[in-house]
Amino acid sequence: MRTIKPRALRKGDEIGIISPSEPVIYKKKFLRGVEILKKLGFRVVLGKNVFKKHGAYMAGTDKERAADLNAMFKNPQIKGIFCGTGGMPSNRLLELIDYYSIRKNPKVFMGLSDITVLINAINKVAGLVTFHGPNIESGFSRGFSGKNKYTLEYFSKAVMNSKPIGIVRKRHSLEILKKGRAQGALVGGNLEALTTLLGTKYEPDWKNKIFFWEEVEQTIEDIDFFLTHLRLCGVFNKISGIVIGKLVGCDTLDPIDDWKKEKSFTISKMILEICRDYKFPIIKGIPFGHSYPQITLPIGVKASIDTKKTNPFSIDESGVK
């Protein structure tokens, strides 16, 4: 399918905000994020069901949440769609999304965490370049002063500029788990969320892709479980490289079992064990995921890895036009 790029966002554009996963829990933080978005020069339109709750962990019924998403894509005044927060249940929307309408009305669609499911499914089925970037409640609410200027810089480069993002400047030291060079279109997001797409028609096309992933509050055993599943599904036979983001609260074994208090077995060692039979490069510590500051990554555009370089990760194609 031919890749479609949305128009770059401009000041004055209307941004639609939806809650396709869990409900907004911290309303003050959410509203602060909305105000920050307005200060950047955007106008904001809230989806009808942004604050709705259903079944304790959903922002409305499946039909209500999908209706908000579909309505935002069909509304010609809306130029970008951002998500309030993440959660768990966004995969319940996949059969209700109007992918034909999305393809006919391309616009910037961005989120992270559980929204990984939506940004990858929409890219796969509709061919639209989507964006892994800050949610409103946990991201924009932090503002863009101090160290978060970095977040604003890469958000602007990703969705407000038709030039490629280019070299991603590292903020801290990176781990080069496996050396090498790779090129390929980007695919990825939250690791656990991605595993829910395996075996479905919404699963990404992994061939020659650079696979980026991140996690939060998972044990080493959990991440081992997810990565082994990807390996068994043949994903690692297809990809050209791996870029790992920030793993927040993940570099521990299950604390319940005393015998697991083995400090020498790190998450990096586990990753190398699982990927021992593959020659693709692996870098760890690029600033994206459930940590701030963070970069925004376009799904479906060309990127490259070169571990000989000081900044080994580069996004070589623009995600917008």
C-alpha cells in the first residue's frame, strides 16, 4: 500500500483530543496539557467522550471511543489528533475504525503507551504515517521549559516541519548492545501493546524495518516473555535493527522471589541472549517512551542506525508534507 503523509501542522490549526483508551484520570494535568497546546498556537477541540468512563478502565464504550476517533478524521477543520492518555483497551477499537475515511482524510495522529496499537494498525491498514509521541495528560502537561525544550524540539521537527528530523542527539550515554549499520522504515512503540497485534491483520509488516520499543514498570521476566514471543513469531528474522527507548522501572527481577535477587543479570544481558542468533544492530537508551524529555517518532518513514557514529540513530525521511 502506498504510504500517505499528513500535512504538517501549523500555528492556528485545530487539534482534536480524544480518549481512545483509558479515561482521563488526572483532570488537572490533562487541562494543563490542553493549555500548553494552546500556548503553542493551536486551537483545541475535545472529543465528545474525552471524560466519559465505562467499566472502570475505559473512556466510554467501544462504539463511543471509536466514534470520537472517526469523527475527528472526518472533520475537515481538524488537522491533528492527539490522545489524552494511554491505558489498555484500545485494541477493542480496531474493528470499528473507518480506515477508508482515514486514508481519504490524512492528518497527524499521535500517542504512546497503549495508543501504540492504534498508530501501528492505522499505519498498516490505511497506510498513514502516524506518530509515537507525547500524550496530553502525561506529556504536554509537563510543559516545554528546561530540559523539556528537547521534547518540544523533536515534536516540532516531527509534525511541524516537512524536512526530515535527521540525527537524534543523545541526551545521556547510550548502550551499543550489538554493533552494525541498518536502514529501514520505523515501526514500534510500547512492547507489550505491540505483542497484542501479532497474528492479526493489524500486525505491522516487519520486513526490513527498524523496530523501536520501550516499556514501563515491567520486570526483566516480563520483557523476556514479550521478546521471546516476538522471536517465536519470526519477527527477528525480518527486521533490520532495534532501537530501544527508556525502560522505566524495568531493570529488576520479580521481587517476590528472594532467589531472584541476582544483580548481575541485567535487562541488557537478557536482550542479548534472546537476540544472539541475529546480526542486526541494537542500541539502547534513545529518549522516547514513558520518560521525559522524549522525541516524537514517525511510523512508516525511513531511518538508519550506525553504531560507529557518536549519535547512532537518525530519522532520514519526513513524516509530514
